[in-house]
Amino acid sequence: MFMFPARGQPAQGPAHYQPGETVAQLQEQLRRWQAAKRPATVCSSTGCARLDRLFPDGGVARGTLVEWLAEEVGSGAMWLALAAAREACRRYGPLVLIDGRGTFYPPAAAWAGVDLEQLIVVRPATARDETWALDQSLRCQGVGAVLCLTDRLSPRAARRLQLAAEASGGVGLLVRPASVRAEPCFCQVRLLVEPRAGTDARGALRGGRRLEVELLKTRGTVASELAEKRRLVLEVDDETGVVRAVARLASPAARRRSSGA
């Protein structure tokens, strides 16, 4: 906005504007206006408070999809998705698990805290049946969450699932291969999960599982905010199944610089 100068002072016109700063300020104002117009978002936790902070609404919002990407089965992505499903189903109904591969192991869900009496397992035979089951389950308002491990979801089908979740207020949790990260994203949050060796403060190996979670994409977050909070290291307790955040260890070079070596 141009301001008229006081009497006796030189005029300061558009030449004093910094284009980059102006664009950033406008983006921030638009984000705040859009947030103010939206109705209050209903969220559930992922089961880990630090992980919740990677989500724009502070948790898994109803009416959205979340993608957990992994390089291979057993990376920990399914475990994190089960924990999020458990929390989403506490108040909103049963969990529908779409098991097109036939690899789901119910005791793992029980260990994650999922109530097996509130679990519905669907085993579609074809990719078409899998997409149909996902779509119909997400459209059902009596379902707490829908979880699917899939490598055969087209962008067109993913868009249909987004609309289905928005229409019903449901939650869709999709565990997909990391190779789809370059494809169009129709989820609210896309995360990459990779296994990491557990270490103590001295860098020695110890028991337990560590996972590194990278935030690849999220809606409603400006680029500067995304850059500040895009990686998180989690630890899964092998005895209790509890997921907690751990501090990331600095690289050896960084430790040497901080100690003055």
C-alpha cells in the first residue's frame, strides 16, 4: 500500500518494495483468511504428538486421505497407519481394512491397539474391486477409518477416493510404494517412512525400531513452514508398541564443529 509522505519528507514510492517479501506476506494473509473461513476441523491423533505436528490441522482431519509411502513392506509405514487408524476409530466407528494382497496379519493390529471386534477385513480379488471397496467404505459415514495397502491405485481412482472422503467426512489411510511419489497427490498429507537403525546417545546400536518420517506434501502449509518441519525420527517400542519421537543425532562433522575440534 502506498503511503503519502508527511510534509517536508520525500515520497517513498513502489521502488522501495521488495517483491519477494510482498509475495510471502500475501501468501500468509491468504492462508489466514482461508483458515478463518473454514469450519472447525475435527481431527484425531496419529498416536504420536510430535507426528501430529506434521499435519496442518495438528492431526488426521476427518474428510481427508493420508498416504504413507515406503520402499518395501516392513518399513514401518503400515504400523504407523494402524496406529492412526486406531485413534480415528475410537470415536467414529469400526476400521475397514482393504486387504487385496491377502497379507494382513490380525495379531499385528491387535498389538497396535486396534479392537478386533471393531475390525472389518475386505479381500478384493482385482484392482477394480479394490478401488470399488475403498470408494464404498469411504462413503459410509458409520466407518471410523479405511486402511489399505495398495500398489495398484491410479491417479483417477485416487481423486475419486478424495471426493468420497470429503463427502462422508471419513478418513482414508493408504500405504503405497515410494515409487508413486512423483504421481499427482490427492491426499491432505503424504509421508515417506524409512527404517533406521536404533542408536543410543553415543551412536551404539540397541534394540527397538527406529523410523524416519519425511513430510513430502501437505495442503494448507506454505513452503517456508514445510521446510522447517519436514523430517522426524520415531522409535517403536518392541514390548509395548508405543511410538515416540526421538532427537535426531547430529552428523560427526557437525559434532566436531560444535566442540571446536
